[in-house]
Amino acid sequence: MNLKDAKYRDFALVREMLETPGIIQRFDFEQAVLVAQAIQQCGKLFLTGEGSSRIFPAKNLIYDCLRLGAPLSVFTDGARQAHEYPLADFAVFGASNSGKTKEVISLFTRLAEQGHRLRFGLTAHQGTPLEALCKRCFTLICGKEEAVAATKSVVEQALFYRSLLSPFEADGPMAQNQAEAASKAQEVLEAELDPNMVQWIAAAPTIYFAGRNNGVAEELALKTNEITHKKSDYLEGTYAVHGIEEVMREDEVVVVIDPFREEMEKFKDVLVNGVGMKVIAVSSHETIFPTIRIPQVPGYDTVLQLLAGWNILVHVGVALGINLDKAERARKIGNEFVAAP
């Protein structure tokens, strides 16, 4: 995708996606240092929100925290489900671009009434209901999004959460590799794709995304619905070869994000040879499948994978003649809090 070609440049979604490299370049990894220290002392962090404000940002942090071996317990669930949890011993972060997401406002209202000490928010606007319920609320720099599908804000939310691990790593990769990541992000977003791959995906009635439980594949499954108006599913880890093949069809497609080297032959045997479907990989290395190659940047690999997925979906949406900025039923704010009169 690019802003020079007429088939892309008129869409707010494309413009917002292409603002992401600049957001990466400008992101301040020191802005939440005091909050990060408070979370370190607490030792337990709960991340909540709905939809895209939670899936990639929260799960990516959990993934990085576990890989780093940081002595911090990080959990995530939707805000409505979180009503059932005793969170008194946790630092709690609620992410809501609008600051008006009903489920998040309800949870933070309860926490405030309970006198919960470590309530933090992350929004794209100031003066929101969520900000009023937090001890500290941070505002994203990415600005307003016009397209229904959230994109640039999702990456900034993920970078913000990742910055909370700063007390656990000396000379971490995020600030060190920031400039390179911004450059590579631009490269990934503007990459031309094999027209055959685009047509395979555009023709598929269902697009499956398989990969690690780090939010990338799951977030892309959601973006598929909003951007291409196609059905999708997220297949965690090796779920794709553990039963669902019984109902898969040969005209469907699986996009595997950063496939496990040890599992590729199994995927080929079950899905390609068994079902007869196309399997496409997004990876920094060659695979046995048709592969969309992306660069590696330590600390930012999952971000680049997500951006590569955006590029796929934009190509598919354009090929299908979809209005990338609008949806038939999906709303910008899924369930908006409205104050009682």
C-alpha cells in the first residue's frame, strides 16, 4: 500500500496505517517510568479493554514478559469478565481509545468505589470518563482515527505497555532499535505482494490466521472482518492441525504468522495435502509455504508481523472493491458508555 497510488490514497485506513512508522519513531519510552516502577513493586498487572484495545497490546506484553523472564505476573481479560475477579492486589490498566467503552467504565467505577490504589488508563482523548476514574491516565500521540478499524492506535498501545517492562531490563531493545523499527515498518507496509497470494485470499470464503498466542494472528482475524468483510478465525498455536481440519474446505486459506519450524511439515501434511487448501506464511525466514518475507528488528518483530498482516488485508480489500473505511454494522465504539441524565 502507498499514498501515491489512487487505489489506496483516498482511504483514511491506509493513511492511518502509514502514520504508524512515525508513531514508532516518536514514541517516548520514558513517559510511564514512575508507573512502571509502581507496577514493579506491586508485582501483578491486569490489562483490560475490549476488542483491538486489548487483543494485541495486552497479549503481546504477556508474551514479551514471559520470554524475558521478568518477575511480573501479567494477565488479561475483557472488562466485563474482570468484574468477577478480586483485583485489589493488582495494578490495573484499562485501554479505551474513546475513553467511553461501557464495560471498561463500569469496571473502573467499581474499582474507584472500592478505593483501588493502582488504577491506570490509556486513551486517545483527554477529558474522558475513563480519565476521571483513574489515578493516572495517559493519552496516545497517534491522534484520531477516522476508519472503523483501529490500527495506528493498536501499535501505540502495544508500545506503551511494552515500556512498562523497562524496570526489568537494562539497555532493552525498544529504545535502541526504535529508528530501525520505524524504517522497517515503512518497508513492510509499502511492500508489494504476489498477486496470486492476494487472489487466493480474496477468493476464500473464510480466512484463518494461525500463530502464537501473542495477539498478532488474533488481531488480524478481527481486522479481516472489519476491512475485507470476510469471515475469519484465529487458530492458536497448532490448533489448525488438531481437529478443525475436519470442517475446513479447499477454497479456504490459512495465513500462518511466524510458523514454528518444527510444525511446518505437519501443517503441510494436514492442511495442504489433506484438505487441499492454500497455506501462506508471514515470516522473517523462508518456509515451505508461499511466504511473505519481512525483516527482523529485536523487540519489534510482532509489530512488523502485524503490519504485514495489515498490508495483506488492504490488498485484499482493494481487490474486492471494499470501502476500507466503513463497515455495514461494525461501529467505531463497540459499546459506548452514556452518562445517566
